[in-house]
Amino acid sequence: MKKLIVLFCLVLMLFPLVMTGCGGVAESDYEAVVAERDALQAEKNALQAENDGLQAEKSALETELDATKSDVAALVAGLEKKLVALIVIDGYFSDSLRYIAGEMSDAEVAEAWATFISEIGAAIDDVADDGLSQLWDDAEAAAEVGDADEFISAVTAVMALLQELIDNDIAAIEARLS
């Protein structure tokens, strides 16, 4: 019986220690941890929403970049056609100066003239501008009747319009890229 009493006393002494160890989280500590968890969850949700918004913005910017690349490529292609036409005209004037300087024969000039008329006509057709086509038609008509002054005047007008179209294309490219 003595053993039982000692055992009973021992259990009574250990009971408070066991109870604090088993259920030992204070309610205030528990509530603080729950509040922190809820705050972190809210922060995670806010960051996820911000990330979703940034992803949507990134996608929109990528789409805009692709459209800009396409627009600029089209403008550059048109610009190249106009430059080709201008280069062909410039080549003709170089040949004319060589003829005037006596570096080309009449036959070479006639061949260069025919080639020029054909090449510039094709180059201007590629540009696809009605005003430019009309000016070139005027130049061809002057060439057919042999009116050199009218031809030079029309070709000069073609060159001026080509330069204006080129300047407009460059401005459009710069505007699209800014």
C-alpha cells in the first residue's frame, strides 16, 4: 500500500508537468501564428495578382512589338523599292554625263536609254504610287517625241517625288519606333 501511495503522490506531482507539455501552446501564441499565416496568404494572393497583371502586360507588349516589326518591315520594303528607282535614275544621269564628256558612243547611249526607260518603268511600277506613275508616264511621252527638256523636267519631278516618298517612309519608320 505504501507503494501505491508513493506512486499516487508521484502521479500527482507529475500531472501538472505532463499537462503543460501536452497542451503547451498558449492561445495567444496560437492566434498570433494564425494571424501571421493569414497575412502571408493575403500577401501571396496580392503578389499572384500582380504577377498575373505583369504577365498580361508582357503579352500585350510582345504583341505590339510583333506588330511594330511587321509594320517596319513593310515600310522598309517600300523604302527599298523607292531607293531602287532613285538609283536607276541616278545611273541614267551618270551615263548622260559620260556621253556629254565623250566617254560613250551614240549607240551606247541609245542602249543605255532603252535600258533606262525599261528599268525605271519597272522600278516605278514596284513603288505603286499613282502620282509617281503619272509623272513617269509624262517622262515616257516626252522621250517618245524626243523632247529632251520635257523629259528632264519630268524625270526631275519623278526624283523629287521619290525623295518626298522616301522622306515620308523614313518619318513613318521613326514614328513607329518611337
